[in-house]
Amino acid sequence: MATTSLTTCPYCGVGCGVQVTDEDGAISVKGDKLHPANFGRLCSKGSALADTIGLEDRLLHPQINGKQASWDTALNAVSNGLKKIIEEYGPDAVAFYVSGQLLTEDYYVANKLMKGFIGSANIDTNSRLCMSSAVAGYKRAFGSDSVPCSYEDLEQAELIVIEGSNTAWCHPIVYQRIVKAKQQRPELKIVVIDPRKTATCDIADLHLPIKPGSDATLFNGLLSYINKQQRINWDFVNPHTEGVVEALLAAEKSAAGISQVAQICELSEQDVRLFYQFFADTKKVVTLYSQGVNQSSSGTDKSNSIINCHLATGRIGKPAMGPFSITGQPNAMGGREVGALSNQLAAHMELNNPAHHDLVSRFWQTDNLASVAGLQAVDMFEQIANGKIKAIWVIATNPVVTLPNADVVRRAIEDCELVIVSECELNTGTAARANILLPALAWGEKCGTVTNSERRISHQRNFLPHPGEAEEDWWILSQVAKRMGFGEAFNYQSSADIFREHAALSGFENKGKRDFDISGLAEITDKQYDELSPIQWPVTARDSEGTERMFEDGRFFTATGKAQFIAITPRPPANATDEEYPLILNTGRVRDQWHTMTRTARSARLNAHISEPIIQIHPADAKAYNLKNSGIARLDSLWGNMLARIAVTEEQRPGSVFVPMHWNDFLASKGRVNALVNPVVDPISGQPESKHTPIKVAPYRPAWYGFMFSRTALAPSNAEYWVKIKGDQFFRYELAGETAISDPFSWAKKQLGNDGEWLEFSDQNEKRFRAGKIIDNRLESIIFIAPEFDLPARSWLSQVFSEQTVTDEMRMSLLAGKPGAGLPDTGPMVCACFGVGENTIMEAIASGSAKTAEDIGTLLKAGTNCGSCIPELKNIISNKQPH
Amino acid sequence: MKEKLVLIGNGMAGMRTVDELLKLSPDKFDITVFGAEPHGNYNRIMLSPVLAGDKQLNEIIINDLQWYRDNKITLYTGKTITKIDRVNQQVLSDDGTAADYDRLIIATGSLPVMLDIPGKELEGVISFRDINDVNVMIETAKTHKNAIVIGGGLLGLEAANGLMIQGMNVSVVHRNNTLMSQQLDQEAADLMRAELEEKGMHFLMNHHTEALLGDKRVKKVRFKDGSEVDADLVIMAIGVRPNIALAQASGIQCDRGILVDDTLQTFTPTIYAVGECVQHRKKTFGLVAPLFEQAKVCANHLVDMGIASYVSSVTSTKLKVTGINLFSAGNFIGDEMTQSLVFKDPARHIYKKLVIQDNKIVGIVLYGETGDGLWYFSLLTEEQDISKMRENIIFGQQHIEIPEEHA
């Protein structure tokens, strides 16, 4: 018998509603048709959520120094450890590093414990890496961290400027909403500003492949263009803003005219002019921006340069308009609301504001409230490295993979006196280095609220039992708080208790003074909390149904109530390229993976899209540094190095390369790109410059390349390069080794185990070796070795692992790596949702039955679920058709 | 008045030559054929299937007596030529039959090599050469139990297999460790031996026969190491040698075989020789394919066309033992000049080896999976450059991409 429950997706900041069906333990997911974020749609990652709820590699019991311990022992160890260090070195010797993956209630308790009772502001969140520049930009302009817009504004807009965001891959459902709007209203103009020609450009009327880091110049230029064209909306600017003159002067100074802008941003003049004309001539403009703006040493200035243009034209606080920062994580916004950034207090109040300090002290009934800003992520781990911080509690995040200069971070954690990690996963580089491991609940098990990019609070509900001894993060934190002697303040019985307190604080002596106010929810019963349907804050007695749009009354939360123009003097990225490090490293996400892959790597279909750490590089650069497509490159920066599979593509801007941020030590031997990323941060927001590090690249020249498949997980030996890829009923390992293998057959048996029936192919002179192992007429494992990387495609072998029996015909083909004439090979996975391969699509096109992506959809279903492969489908079509 | 053509030897090579002659110029010659065996002409290669019970004798007859009559060929069966009078261009048989010739073809074939050891004359010690041998084996199998086959070559194994099927307990004696060393490398030979052992065949590898024991009929075989085995029937299959006694006696130039030039002509211009009795450019022959080639060329010259010229070529072998598939050709062992592509699936008794030199196939051994043998063989004989196919060629023709598959 089937039960369904409604929850929200744990991935990006779009915050899609998910409907979960449990049919006698068989879990399946689909989009929640009623959820206003996605109206039933899910992206490839969301659609695969059911693949990721298994308990393998889960942390299910507390551990102390690798040994299982009881909760009581572990919690005492945590509180005693923290107390000891605080007594000896003071509260600033301890720190919490938390996560946008946390629920608001967990977040609230963590922040309250650290700032309110331990008495230090040394709590920061991985959202620091994601949107802290956007926060700082909003606060400078509006006096509050208020995202003005709603997703609906995108659908009503006449011009959408997508700036520094591969929305198609990183916020797929928002992108799909834009695509739909564009289909319904072809006159809707889309401008994409991105050094890369990403999948998002698929719907762009204009793509500006901007020089990395020059965004502020482009928008300063826009501001002065608006001025020169007399398009400044003085009726808005005069009564509602301050500082326009200074902003215009600064803009004029740095970006006098189109030709200067074009030159600095390395764009064509007519493209810049066209963009400026679009913006000036279109009333309903939404500028949607993300990490391309935020992850920069001048990220805050960049966002203000955008906001300036919206203030100048009065395009804010009205339908279909506004500067819209879209966040990366499911609850980045919730973290901002509870104040889990080290420079915030709580409920959008300020640490350095005495009134706020007094207010929160009284509300929490504490006399120990932190009064000075704590350390921001990057500084925090520097202080751990140099020993000033003796204890770190990491909750639901993986800094050894995600922070810049990640090798130093890893050493810092290894050397830290007390490392506490609350995790649901066992295999994270951070958990592996913890003194005390605390098992937390995962998505589907924990229950609480999250806030998405449009200020919409949704319920993330549990539909799975608590596995092992895993617990809610708020419970773990409260238990430690009690043991540290703060019992009364942490006497929570449920997440509803916490939510009510959080809501009450947001309304406490607020009276419209503070943007974040959900006092309308402060009194809700447990039942109402359980049934809470998605609602946009502020939620007050007056706006009990929530608030779709901020600043409709033109009133802002600054001292004067007026929005602030910020005079922007563009700054180039902190580290310029030079002769030794001539290329710009840009990092980011790929379509089907999430963060450090601890969850998404469990799903075979998600691993099929991009299976390895790749470096995308322009053909000209590839030629210059003689990198061959599908070969392996070594990347070096001043801070670290890595190995990545080479993907040569015209979509990359010459001089700049792209590498995904996802791979961790458990999935790739040398795939952590953040080991290379410069530890440079924005002086205001503290956000790292993850999108601009000078690097050099060179071909990696191993003695041999290879791959192996196995039904069971293995530990490859003699392979300096390895990547582990979970498939459907197999694990695949991509391999390369620096020392030749003298006796490949016995090596293969060592890797794969001696048993079973062995097939072997050898061509000693060409150093080509292949062996396969068959048990009970099923392919158990197979290994290919060659002196070059031009090994057979992996797709057919992947399919063989799903076969119940290996026919004689297949058996003879195994070591060829491809079927003989007559056996179909569906080719590399394109549509992860329906598992449609490239060859299948090619055939459909060749047969003439599919001429458009829509045809392919009706024919093969490809692209009809999340739609994020549609750009690829179109590519295949255009490449396939004779020109 | 027609020219007289006499053929000595009613076997496959000789009669194929006659066939070719009849095709080219049916009325040129007045043909007389002498055969030592008392039958029409039959397919000697098919003796194994007959022994194995897969074929009946009548099924392997190529030309029955009626055919000789229809083609106005005088056939003397059961008559052995004892003298060639080159001066008077006349042949004489053991029973005094004489025949004049203008042209003579010697096709006396080969004789099985018999070990010159004590007891070789005992009853039940035979070779595997003709219908009579097969009949003896089949009869013996009805009344006796133990058969010893000396020689683990192609012929020996076919004999052993046949005798096993006839119900005898068969052991194959082989002097070294590699069966069919003319066709197989060690690896393939071992696989085959394993499979034959599964079928119930016994092997005495690295055994050297010293004597055959018994008073009237053979009873035992003794080896140099002193060991003995019971034997009611001993088949000697250690090879053949060209049957040149007659030619030698008649003063025709011989070496190991009757020496012939590229037109199959002997040193005596009126006399030609074809088949296993000849030696052409230092080579003698044991397989049927080159014999048929020779027949064509020889006939061509006998009818004075004089255009064809015989070039001995690489030959491929298959073994006629049901359930055993092997294909072998060329330099299948390889040497310091060659490289090897090897595929093994021992559990399925499959072994494939291609010997490559200068990017061309020069040798082939296929065991268990011979489907691509002829394709490889054509690549070998056509000396095709296989460097572009090298990665997948061992997996067979169906894995060689047709260019458009690259698209």
C-alpha cells in the first residue's frame, strides 16, 4: 500500500517541491504539482533522489577517534572538549563551520549556542562560498539582506539579464520556467553574460563572453549609458535613493563609453551597445545573478554595480523587475535569516548594532552574547592552521573539498586539537579527519523548514525512519548546550518549538524596522507547522499570506529609509595571470552532480553525464599546451595541483578553463580543484574568488591508460590517476599509471580477484592488454590497458553489466569493448532522466523521424522531464545535419 | 590417331589431372589408368569420416567404374606398375599388362612411414592410408579392445578418434609434448589434448616406441623407458614419404620426391608427375589443396597450352574430428621477426593467435572458434596491411568498423 508525502529538494536554491511515494518501502519521487517553485517539474538531480537514500557509506553511530561510542559518551566528549578549550583559551578559540544544507531550525540552534551562549561569533557557513557577496551587496544598497524578487517576475519580464550563472545546469527549474516564458512570448529578450558559452546561452538573444572579472566595468558602463541616454528615473531616484551622483561619477570614470567598456571587457562594441540598448529600452528587466558575480574578490562591488542600474531606472519593487540573486543551496537563505554568517547576529540583525545586541540578549536571556564579528570561513581555517582556534565543529559540510587552498585546509583540520564533525555521510574528506563523529539525519529523515531564493519558506518533511542512532542536528546541538550548562535556553522538544522561537525573535520589537519578520508564524501550532504550505516572508499579522515582492512602497531598511547607490571603482581579480601561470581557472558545477558528490555519486544515472573531473579548454589553448581531447592534463597553481580529463570545446573562452568543483578524495585520486584555488576573498563579504585563479596546464604522460569495471568496489593499485564511478550494477574505474605493468595478467588478477572464468587479450608489442572475468555466465569484472588513452567507449560494457547472462556472441565481444555488428550500442548518456544514449538519438535523427529536440522528446522521451539535456540534443541535431 | 596418355596412380592428384584434361580437351588423349587399389577413384581425405562412421564408403567414391567407361578411359585396378620403359615409352605392370604412352603421368602418391622396429610385421600393425586400412580397423574394433596410435599428428588423431568411435580403447603415442606440431603451437595443442582426453582418448606424450610384442598378433607396445601397454591394434601414423621407388628404378631424377619443374614436368620431357610423390622447389606435399593446383597446371601443359605455372602457396589445415574446431596456417609459431596477437578463453576451450610481421598476418592458429579463419587466411594470402584493424582484428571481422560507423 502506497503513502505519499510532500517535501522539498535538498539541492539547489530553487527549492522545488517534491512528492515522495512509498510503496511498501519502494520510494519514488516526482515534482509537487502545487509547489510554487516548480509546479511539478524536477531536474535530473531531483528526479534521481530515490537513488540516493540507501544506507551504504552512512554514518550511523557516534565515534570517538574511530571507535564507536554511545551518544552520552560522545556528547560529553564534545561538551567537555569545548569547555576545556574555552576555559583555557577563551570562547574565540572554538568555532563552528556549518552549512546551507542545514534546516533553519538546526541553523538557529547552532547560531544561538555559539553567539548567544559560548559568546563568540566564530560561526560561519559554507554559504560564505556561495552568496555572501550578494548579501553584502543587498545590505549596502537596501540596509537589509532582502531578495526583492519572485520567480514570477522572471516569467513576466521583457528582458532577463542572466549574469554569471549557468542557470540551465545549476538552477534547472528556474531555467525551465524562463524557457517556457520565452516560448510563450518570443519577444522576451534574454542576455547571458558569461565567459563561457554555457547551455544557458541556448535561449539567449545575446551572449556576452565577458573577460573574467570585468563585470563591474560592464555595469558601470551601463549606468553611465543610462545616464547619457537620459533614462534615469528621477521620479524614483530622488525620493527613494541616495548617492546617485557619486555612483555616476565613479561609473563615468571607469567606464566612460562603449568602446572603453568593450575594450576592458574584451567584447565587441556592437554587442555591448545592443545589451545597453536592450536594458535602457526595456522597462521590465530582471537581472538574475549568481556565483559568476559572487565568487570574486570584488563580488560585493559587482552586485552593487548591478543594483545601481536597477535603482537608477527605478526597476525594483515592481512586478517583473529587480536585481535577483539566486542562491546555490537549499537553505542558504535560512542561514542568512538565523544569522549563521559570522558577521550577522540573528534574524537579520547586526552584531555591531548595540540596539540589536540588547534586543537579542533580552530575547535569549543571555549576558554572554557575542558583540564583535567572528571569523569568516577562509580566515577561520587560517586561524585553525596557525593554532589560534583549537576546536572546530563542522556540521553538514566538507571544507577539505570546497574551501580554496583546500590542501592547507586539510592539513589545518589534521593538526587541529579537537575536530567535531556532524555528518550523515561516512566518506567525506572532513569526516575522515574528525576526533568525534556525530551521526546526523539525512534528507528524507530530518524534518524542518528551508527558504529558497525567492524568500519562500517550505517544509522539508521526513518520510524515512531514523537509521541507526542518527539524530536531528538541532537535538545534537541542544544536548551539547545542556551539557555545557545552557539547559534552559535549549530545552526544545521539537523543531516546531525552535521555529516558533525563531519566528518570535524575527518579530520581537520589530514594528517594520527589520525586513525579516515572520512573526505571523510565531504562534502556529505543531499541526499548523506540520502542514505549513510554502510561504514567502515577510509574514506578519498584516501580510499573513506572505509577501511576493519587497520594497513596493519604495521604503528601504537604511537609516534614512532610502536605497543607497554605491560608487563602484572596478577592481581586477586579485591574482593576474603571468607567463608561468597563463590560464584563468574557473570553477563551478556540472549538470548532474551536487557539491562534493557524497549524495549524487550514489546515483548511476547522474554519474553517466560527466563521469570524471574534466578541464574544459578552448581548442586554441589545447593546441598551444598540446592537450589532446580525452587525454589527461595536469593543472598547477601556486597553491596546488590536480589531474583532469581533457574536454576541448569551443564553448570555452580562450585563455580561460573550467573545472568542476565536485570531486572528492573518495571518488578521484587527484580531482579536488579547490586545492588550486587562490585563498583570496572579497574584503567586504569574505567570499572567496573561486572563479579566478592563474594556473598552468600540461599533458599528463603516464606509462599506461586504462579502465576497469567491477560489480564490487575495489581499491586500484599502481594507478596514480583513478576515478571511481558508480554505475548500474557496477563500479567503473578510470585509470592511468606512471610505471609500466610488467605482468598485466597477474596484475589484473590482483585487482579483480583470482576466481571465475578469465578471458584475456594481449598485444605485447603494442602494450595493449585486456582481461575479463565471468562468473555464472555474468560479467563480473573487466579491465583494459593501453599505452594511449584511445580506449574503447565504455557505454556498451556498462550495459553488459545489466544483462542476466552473457551470450556467447557477447562473450566474444567483451574484450573488444563493443558489440559485433548486430548488437546495439546506445552510446554515451545524454538524457539522465530517461537514460537515453547519444547513439539512440543519432539513429532517430538519421532515420529522419526526429528533426527537432521536441521530436526527440516525443520519440524517445529524452529531454521531456528536466529538459536540461535539450541544449545537448540541439547540438547533436545541428552537428548531425549536413551543412 | 589420338595421343596415348598413361596415368600411374588412380588417386586424387592423378585423377584430378585427368578431370582437368577432359575439361580442356576431351578428345586429345586416349587415356589409360593403372591403380594399385581394387576400386575406382575415391576421396582419400574422407577416410577419417568413414572410420568415424560419419560417411559410408560409397559416399567417398569420386568416380565409379561406370564413369571411366563413359569417358572411354581404360582403368586397370589392382595392378601395380613395376617398370617404366622410357626408351620405348611403355609401362609394365606386375601381372604383365603393358601400355604404350606418348605422355606419362606419375601420381604414385606417398607411403606411410613405418617405424623400423621389432614386431613391425606382426598382425594388427597397420598404417592409415587406404580403404583397406579402414576396413581392417573397423573389423578389428568388432573383436578387439586396445588400439595404440603411434603419432599424434593430424592423421594419427583422426585415426584415434575413429577407432574410439568404433568402440576401442585408444591411446595415442607421441614423441614430444606438442600434438599436431605441424599445425598447432603448444597452447592450442594442450587445449586440444584436454578436449580429446575429455572425449576419452588417452595420450602417452614424450614416449618413444621401442618394440611391438606378440607372437602372431601384436599384444603389447614397449617404450624406450621400459614401460609397456596392451595393444591389439597398432596404427603407425608418424608421417608419409613420397612413393618414388618406381620412378627411381626407372631412372627418373628424384630427390626426396620426383623432381618436377613449374609445369610439373620431370627431367624426362614425356613424363609428368603430380601429387604427394613430387618434389617441387625443395617442397613435398601432404595436403590436398596444392595437389589440385598441380593438377590444373599439369593438364594445362599436357594439352600444350603451356601458359600455367605452378607456385606452391601457403596452405591452411582443419582437423576432421567432430567437435574439435581448429584452423591453422602459415608461420603460426612466430619468431624474433614477428609479433603476436593472442586471445584466450580457456573455460570455453578457445584460443586465437595471429602472427604479425610488418603489419601483415603471416601465421594463424585458431582453436575452438574458427569462424574467422578464412577471413584471416585471405588477409594472409593477400598480404593486407592490418595495422588499422590491429586493435580489434582478433575479435573477428564483425568487430572491424566500417568507416561510416565512425560518424
